[in-house]
Amino acid sequence: MRNTMKRTIIFLIAFSCLVIPLSATAEDDLMYDLGSRAAEVGMDLLKFEPGADNILALTNAGHAIVKGKTTERALSGLTDMSGLRNGDNNLYQVNRPDWKGLWFYFYNKDSGLAAYMEPDAAFYTMSTEERTALPADKAFGQVTLMSANLDTLLANPNEGNTTFNKKKFGGNEFSLVGLSNVWAAGATYDFMNAAAFHDHLCPGVTSGYMIIKYIQKNLPITNQSAETYIDIGCPNWCKEDAFQMIWDSTPGKNSMFVMALSPDDEAALKAKYGTRPAGIIIRWNDAAKKGKGVALGFDFDTISEEVGVANWTGPSWAPKLVQDIGMMDYIDKPESVITTLKEFDVDEANLTKLKTAGNNPYKVLGML
């Protein structure tokens, strides 16, 4: 009797452990189904085979929350159907707030065409049988096929105006066109990852990537176990997100301190040093409790002139995208527009002054 009861209890425990995963998997299959359908539609519209190296996929799947459910399984469906993978530099999750609607996007760099999809809300409430009977494209309330090639849009501004003004990519036009074109131009994995984290590419993110390259050459980490980079983001702009993604310099880890710089102080620094102040980077050794820092300048004026956007008269949606592409030529030569305005040694007392709210770090350094 006692053995029979013991076997019964063991069976019930084992059965309960099976029920939960099976139930969860059934719920997740809807998102898997949706991701695979998005890939199927994209493959049909852009005429590509699984794993094609001329195709980029972008989505906010994994970030979006739909009816209280996470959406990461859509990534599995998309990958299994399309053969596109993050590890192959052709699939990226674009950062978005979790309350934003789910979307999928595919770009063919050979044709310049892009396919964009947003799910139909009704799809989320369908039974498995109803979904099975539904053609792949009917899962989506919006399906758009448009050119996302920047040269094509610039040559046909009416088409570009339609894409941007009519929100043909669901309000994500600037983000998706920018990411597509720099990827097609050969952007590296870490660069794309930083831009996707920022949720779009802009000259500010590119400047951050260039600062990273400049610092790693001129102030390299020499002790991986003890050293880290600390960013005094003053003035702050989109560059800070590149530091977070590539250096893991974040406010939560006390390695990023962001503060505004008044227009008067920024103008005074530019007048004194001849270039725009671009923040302060410190290589900090936590074991020795000391470090070395540099205050940087970034010459956006020269870049704007050289890439042809200083006196832009074209479409209003285009200048930052043109600058995004133009700045790709500067990534391997950051010293052409980045300068060190001041070098200094840092101890704990000075570090505290530099990062404390209310202090102007440039005054702490005697630069103002």
C-alpha cells in the first residue's frame, strides 16, 4: 500500500511537470507561427532563398509584449523559415519599448526593395485550426513593399516623400532605412548592434563608435581584470548608447555619468579649443584606484561640409541619412575629426568631483 501511494505521488509530480511546459509551448507556438509567416511573406515579396546573404531582417520581436506575452518565439520562427541569423550579421532585434506593436522587416540590398509587416490584431485571438487555414500574408494587417535604397529615394524624392510622410514602414522609416543602408555598405556586427540598441542609426551613434575606436587606440585597456572605461557624458548625445553596448559602460554599473552642458559653456569651450566638446573618457583601474582621462572634441562641422549636408536643400527626411552613409568613410580614421583637448591623471577624489551632480566637469579640470 505504501509503495503504491509513493508511486502515485511520483506520477502526479512528473505529470504536473509535463503539463506546464506543454501548455507554455502551445501558447508560444502562436508567436513562432507569426515569425515564420513573416519570413514566408518576406521571401515571397523579395524573392530570396533561406540564408541568402543579400538579405537583412530587422524586427522588434523579443522586445514587444503582446497581450501580456513576450514575443521572442517569433525570432525562432523567423530564423527557422528564412535561415537569417544574428550570428550571420543579417538579423537584428531593434530596441523598442515593450508597449510598441510588433513588426517585421526584410531588406534586399541587391534590389533595394524592403518588405514591412505588422500583424493583424485578430491573428492573436485565432485558434490553432483557424491559423492553419489562413494564408501566410493574411496574418498581417499591413504589408508594404517599397524601395529603402537611399540613392533610389534621393533620385526619386516623390517616392521618398511617400515612404516617409505616409509612414509606409509604420513610423519606423528613418530607423529602418538608415540601418538597411549602412548594413548594405558593410557595417560591422558591433556597429549594427550598437545602432539596433539605440533603435536607429544617426550621426550621433556613429560619432560614439568613432570615439570608441579613437580611445581604444590612444587609451587602450591594458589590464582586463581591473580596468574599465568611465564615461562622463557632458555634453551627452546619442554617442552614449554606443558606449553602453560596446563597452558595457552603464549608469547602473557606475561607469557612465550623463549631464547637460549649458549652451554658453559649450560655446566657450568651442571658442577656446576650436571644436565641439565631446565628453570625457577615463580609463579607471579599480584595483589601484586611479586612472587616466581625456577630454575630447568632435569636429561635426568638417564632416557636414565634406559629406555635403552643411547647407542641405534636399528632402527634409534625407540629411541625417546622407550623413550616416558619409560617416562610414571616417570610422577607420577617427583621428581626422576627433582630438584630445586635455589629458589628465585621476584619483578617487578627482573622480568623485568629475561625476558629482552639480559640478561642471570642465571647470573641475580647469578647462573653463
